[in-house]
Amino acid sequence: MAVADSILIFVLSLLVGTVGILAGARLVLDRDASFVNAAVTALIGAVAWAVTSFFVGWIPLLGILLMLIVWVGVINWRYPGGWSSAVAIGFVAWIVAVGIVYVFAVVGFVTPDALGIPGI
């Protein structure tokens, strides 16, 4: 049962992250952004966040800041527009993900600690 729960949380987290990044890319870049590109970005971003967390996550404040910079760096690498666009996409993605996780928690589908975007 634990493996099935882990797989479900992973899939839901990836889906939430994908929807958030897709919404951010469409809002900030004002162009069609593909679901696949958003999913790949969410997956690479999650891996980058986890690896960075492993190495520097224990450092108070600086660790979290470095993890966030790496995550935004992945968005910057995957989408055009530079760092300011990547930060804006990340911010919109975070807001959207918080909203989705909140709705899921209110209806009792998940607990609020489900992660789709870093820091939720």
C-alpha cells in the first residue's frame, strides 16, 4: 500500500507542478506553452530541487534560497525570456499550485503537504 501511495503522490505532485508551470508560462510569455514541456520542466525542477536540498538544504535560509534559485534556473533554461520571466513563471506556478493543493485538501483528496511546486 505504501508504494501505491507514493506513486499516487508522485503523479499528483507532478500534475500539480505541471499545471502550475503551464499556467505561469502561458500568462507570462503570452504564447502557447505545451503541456509536455511544462511536465518535463516540473520533473527536472523537482529533481534539481531534491538534489540541491540534499547538498545544501540543511543550511538555514541560504539552503532554501539556493534551492529556489536552482529551481528557477531550470525554468529559465527551459523557457525563453530570461531570469525575470523565469521568476514570474515560478511565482505564478507557486500561486496556482497552492490553490490546487488547497482545493484538494478542502475536499479531503490530499493533505496540504502534497508537493507539486517547491515550498508548498
